[in-house]
Amino acid sequence: MEFNRPVSRRNLLRSGGGLLLAASLPPAGARATPPKDYRVVAGPARARLAGPEHPETDVWTYNGTVPGSLVRLRQGEPARLVVENRLDQETTVHWHGIRLPNAMDGVPGLTQPPIKPGESFVYEFTPPDAGTFWYHPHANSLEQLGRGLAGAVIVEERESVAVGRDLLWVISDWRLSDGARIASGFGNGMEAAMSGRVGNTVTLNGSVSEAEPFQAGERVRLRLANASLARIMALRFEGHRPVIVALDGQPSDPHEPEGGRILLGPAMRIDLMLDMQGEPGRRYDVIDDFYDGLSYRLTQLAYDARPPLRAHSPGAPLDLPRNPLPEPDLASAERHTLTLQGGMMSMGGMSGMGGMMGGGMMGMGHMGMGKGAVWSINGQSMTGDGHAGMEPALVFQRGRSVVLELRNDTAWWHPMHFHGHSLRVLTRNGATVPHRQWQDTVLMAPKDVVEVAFVADNPGDWMLHCHVMDHQMSGMMTVLRVA
Ligand code: C2O
Ligand code: CU
């Protein structure tokens, strides 16, 4: 995939607004003096998503590729990202999961005016946390993300982490119609009330993947990012035992996923440590079987013929250095409940799409639902992408510890994302969540009750919303203020 190295100011000026080419960039490993400048151009391009036997697809991209340029930052070092809008509509960029100043958060109306076509906006922040993050628009989000605007951000640890290879899989779901064109019909009301716009083509780093190359015996850090509008994934690595070492960029205690299934909702990231214990020359399936009856092979782990690098696994799991997250004080924390409501009531099975076809009824009829709203949080529906004058549902005194109880009263799954903070995940359905997990996007199954905690230390108005884009647009969104 394309890789955008930091650019010096001088190069940026000389490039005259064009796309920067690798030739003008410092060699790998060279550290430009901070702040690092990136230029990110949002604009139309073409990409071969569906494989060589299909035509190219018209997409919207960051710097001409799907996924967009990888933005590589360093923990604690100032970054400067110049976003230029060459789309024919307004946009913004949200740096998903990065704890940054409110004015840099990319929510139109709420934190900045939208970037008009032909205009630029400079995002400047110093990432406090190392890890795997991503960026995407927060304007006309359903269509802009659905047409390809998404890229990964890797914030490097201060000290490099010992691992054989550091790999990134940005996984995206597309709904393609004839001629590999992106299907129209964004914002279908029926879908919005159910699972959202789940597509029919899943790409790995921008194209359908047959196989990914590995050598026996190597240890890999595999960063997974789900950049889909709505598709939830449950990945199984046949013949392997992946160990989760970070969730949403935040290191956790290393642990194997329950049942060997890695649950990855839209907008979530998971870093795996993968010891390649397979046999040279063999291939192993990576399966996504989240939706009943709709499992498919994401790719294969293809071992080359070389003999194993080492005879045994290196043993001790990769333990990533913790990020400087403020630990909430649970004894003094204020407690609030956010209840997710609405959507179609499922008749029968509730596991993903399985139960949605047999008809149903809307679980609506409560207060505060505006036009086009089918979801709500505590009876209030904010629709769209965010706009000026959104009244906060809750206001926290700066520095307070907060426990939020998230209640999913709906029949559908929701990856709930909170801006500007990372959430300590305490309990799920009454059971303690182990492994010291922090997340910015918490995947909730139907009827789940999840307790999260955080220190409200980042002043401003922050979005909290479902990251199934159709759900966000149709009301599953609110604002929390840190004053
Ligand atoms: Cu990645 Cu408000 O979202
Ligand atoms: Cu949702």
C-alpha cells in the first residue's frame, strides 16, 4: 500500500499542491525535525478493488489510494497534517481514537467549520498514545467513508518494539454492483433501522486478497483495522493462536480471544501477536464467520518454502508499553446511564443478519425522535454528522472520574465510539472484563449492558455515537461535554 513519509515544509511548498511522490521524501528511518508535515488530499481516484478480472472502481481517496496514505506519527511528537479538499462537497477529517484537542477533532459545526471544496484545513496535535488508529471524514460520513475515504494512523512507541515484522491490514467492506461500481442508495431507511449498509466485497489493504506471504517461525505484530461502514467481523486464523496485545491502540494484557474468534466491529482496531507456527509451503485460511450462514475467506496465510526461522516460539508474549492513560477513580466516580433505543425489532434470531429478513416492527414511539430518526440515546436522536448547537446530554466537570453504563435495548449490534478519550471497559453483563482493556469503540451485542469508565480530562464537546454509519446518521449519536 502507499505510504506517505513525513514531508518537510520546503518540499511541501515546492510541490505546489500536487501529490507528493516518494522521490521527494526522506529515506526510511530518517527522522524529520518536528513538527512532521503530512499533506492529505481528499479527492476522486480509481482503484482495483475486486481483483484483476474486474474493472477499476471510481472511489474517493486520501492521496489517491485505497486505503489512504498511512500516516505514521511518533508518540509525544507534534504532528501537522494539511488536509486539502478536492472533492466536490464539504468534508472534515476525524483522527479516530487519538486523544487530541477538541478543535482538532474534525466534527463539522461542533469543533470546526467544514472544509469547503478547494480549501484546506491544518490539523495539529501531539499524540499522547502509541498504537493503531485511523482517520476518516465526519461529513456526509456514510457516503464519504462508503466511497473509500479512510486511512490508518500508526503512532510509534518511543522505544521500538521487538518483533519480526509489523504488518497492517486495513479491512474494508464495499457494496459493488455491475462493473465493480459502488452501488448507490446510501442512506436507505430500511437498512438504517437494521444492520446498516453491509456490502458484498471485503478488501484487505485495498483489494480482495488471495493470500498474504509469511515465513515459518517468524513473529508478527499484525494490526487489524475495520474501516467498514457496517460490517462486523469475527476472524479465525486456522492453525494459529493469535494473541491480542492491544485494542483500539491501547495495550491490554496479552490474551487469546474467546473461542479463537477475533471480534472486530466497524472502527475497531486490534493488534495481534502472531507466531507463525505453520508448516513451510502450506496455506491457512483466515475466515470471517460473524454473520450466520455468510462466512467467507478473508485471505490465506501463505507460507513460503523457507525452513522455520526458529525451532520454537520465542515464548514470552509481546508486551507493549502502556500508554499514559489517566486511571479513573471508581470510588468517587459519577455514574450515568446511556440507553440505546430504536431500530427494527427482530423477529426470531438476533445474530446479525440472520434474523432480519422475516419482517419486523420498529421499536420506536418514544420522545425526541426527529425526522429521519430511527435510533435514539436516552430518548434523544441526533442525526447526521454533527452540527453547531448540539446540546450536550451530559456535562462533566474537568478532571472528574465518570462511569457510564451503556445499555443496548435494541435487537442489533452497535460499536459505540466516544471521541477524545479512551474508555476503561469494566464489566459486560455484570461480569468483570479481564485483561485491563481500554477502548474507544465498544462493540455491544443486542441487549448487552457494558460499564466503562474514564477521566473527563479533555475539555470540549465530544461526540458519542454508533459507528455503524447508517445508525449514526439516523439518530444514534449524542454529545458529552467536559467543561
Ligand atoms: Cu470514527 Cu465520530 O468517528
Ligand atoms: Cu448502531
